[in-house]
Amino acid sequence: MADSGNRTTEGLHALGSKTKYSMDYAPEVLETFVNKHPENDYWVQFNCPEFTSLCPITGQPDFAEIRIMYIPGERMVESKSLKLYLFSFRNHGDFHEDCVNIIMKDLVKLMQPKYIEVTGLFTPRGGISIHPYANYGMPGTKYEAMAERRLEYYGGTPVPSRP
């Protein structure tokens, strides 16, 4: 349990307690803590190489590595709660692109980061792999423009501009 005398762990319930896995999509398990350096821009990256969800059509499992990178604002996501959240997709039926966008939107709602991007490296099914990417930059800030630039260059090749 969280130590009420420690401001770092105050309000965190998953950290330090016995792990309880949800068998259904569970954004409510996500927890945050205060960023001690909100004035700094710095990257936080999470890699989840064992992500699974279900195909909404066939019910067969889909496997992926989910990569989450963000520049925190005032709050940061607690890693154990993130692990439990990502596990909750195990029996969730959605397309790869939907999973990546849902994860990004849930994290934006949770912690209001300056910038965030989520990539899904899904393993091949039928000879084709899918790697959806979604990002967000805080509106009205330099991070909004950053999101536009990073999306434009996602995959290493800029999209040609149209006249």
C-alpha cells in the first residue's frame, strides 16, 4: 500500500500491493504522480513487448510491442498501473489502429502530457504486419507543432507536400 507519509507514493494504490489483473478493458486502473520537474522537457519511454488484444472479427489473439513516449506535464503515469492497464486489453476486441489510439487518448486524458506518441508493432498475421502510430501535442503550444512534424516524418520519409 502507499505510504501516506511519503508524498511520492501518495494516492498510488497498485504500486506495492498484490497485483490484480483485470480481464476486461480497465482505464480506471491508471494512476499518476506529480512530476518533480515540470519546467524541464524530457522524454519518458515505456516498452511493452508482450501486449495482446483480440481481433474483433475472429476473436484470435493479436500480439504487439507497444511503445509509449511522452514529455510529461504536471503529472506522470505510474508504471505498474500502466502495466495493469495494458494487460486489460488481453480480452478486448479491437483493431490494431483502435488499440493504439485508445491507449493514447486514455493517457492524454489521464495526465495531460505536453506531448505523447504511441506506436504498436503488431506481429504479422497472414503475412502482413501493422504498425499504427498516434501522437498528440498540447494545443496552442510548441508541442502541437512538434506532433504535426513527427507525424509527417513518421516512418522516416516525409510526406510530399501538395501545392
